Amino acid sequence: MKAAVVVFPGSNCDRDLAVAFEQAGFDVSMVWHKDSALPEGVDIVGVPGGFSYGDYLRCGAIAAQSPICKAVVEHANRGGYALGVCNGFQVLTETGVLPGALLRNAGLKYICRTVDLKVATSDSVFTEGYNAGDVIGIPIAHHDGNYFADADTVAQLQDQDRVAFTYADNPNGSIADIAGILSENRKVLGMMPHPERAADEGHGGTDGVAVFRALMGIVATA
Amino acid sequence: MKARVHVMLKNGVLDPQGEAVRHALGAMGFDKVEGVRQGKVIDLTLAEGSSEADVTDMCEKLLANTVIESYSIEML
């Protein structure tokens, strides 16, 4: 199974994400933002955290227009899997692959700590390794993690069971406590918390491993 | 030729930076300030013959995120 991790100028979680995919058994390649195509046969694309293009203009806005992002959007539109973490989530909303946008944290502070997340649905390739209602500890590290979408979009996400994770104790003002959402076909997940930073005993927690393991299991049998 | 684009968060979208400025002004004794919204001004230098429609296209595709922001264009 093949994973590709996108690297933008300013990405800083790309290698962590690659290691998490590798430990789950994926064959991982890194793709540069100027590449215009993904490697042949990629099953899942990881869009990592960081500060692509320095967050200039808006977080994720310039990355979303990069050559590789056109290929990522085409991959998602063809029904390919994609995981966007933190800045990667911001990039996926800017491309329109996922709805909504990420605003400045309501408290205006950059927040870096482990938070409790509630698994809102186990009905996805990313969350199948959990039970709905599970509470897991996953680190956040963001300044612009305040998820916003209009009321109709939030209602649609909830009605279609597309909220993947919510914050147990909302740290950033996100609407409806939303921490991560799924695309309509449930094959793209965007989330502000970092499962790849809770994927090894050395990280102080392994609650994020299930995301990558479930993905490997399901992608491999699909 | 030049164009000036104003980008603002839409009404109803929380502007925590604007709120922080409002609090600071209040604390400084400017007690008549009832609201602050903070936005961006983007000045574009354009080749002759560019049209407002070109700038609108830029706003829709990059300069503003219309999920959360509104924009207005001044051709100067």
C-alpha cells in the first residue's frame, strides 16, 4: 500500500506523518509542492502540518494553489483517500475538498498541548479502529484551529455523520466543538489535532495509532 | 493602473482580533467604541487593460476565502 506525503515550504510535520504511515506498513514517498503529479498507484495522500508558505494571506491559501494540490484534488475527486492534519486540514478546506474554514483561535493564543478528543463516528476508514464515544488523547499545536462553517453546512455534517472528532473541552472556539470532519464519500479526513504525534511510546501516548492501522487494514482489503 | 481590494470577515463570523482591539481601546478609555472588525487591504499594480472582472476572479480564487470573508474592489 502506498502513501504519499506532500511537502510544502514551511511544512514541519511531514516526516512525523511519513513515519506514522511507515509504522502502519505503508510504502511512503514524499512529494514536493512543485510536483504536478502524485507517484503512480498512490492509495492515500497525507497533507501534513506546519506553516506552508508562512501562512501568508491565510493559512493554507497559497498551498492550496500549488501544482501538487491540483493533483491532490484530482486524487480526492477520483475517490482516493486523503488525510489532512492541522495545516493539511486548512489546505484541504482552502481547496474546497472539505467544507468550512479555520479561523484564528477564539482566545488568540497559539495552543500546544494534548487534548481529549471524542470519537464522533467509527464509520470511516480513519476511525474504524475506535468506538464512537471513545475519548482519546491527541496533541494539538495551532493558532488557527477555530473551525467555522455556516449553520447549514454544520447541520449537513452532523446529519450525514461526517463529524469525525469533537473536542471534549473546546480549546479554540470551533463551532459545535468540531475537531475533524470527513468528506461526503468519507474518504478524506481533515483534523486539527495530530494523530501522528501520538503514534509511538516515545511520544507519551499512542492513541493516534489506530487511525493509521485502520487505514492500512481497510485500504489493503479494498 | 492600480486596484485596491478590501477583505473583511463576513458579518456573523467571530473576529477575535477585532474583539481584542475593542477591549484594548475600552481599557484605554475610548469608551464609545461599540465594535471593531479587522480586515486586510491588498494593493495590486496591474498592467494596462486589466479589468475589474480580472480582480474579481483573483478575489474569488485566492485573495478572499468566500466561506468566511467578503471583499470589495476599488479600481484606482
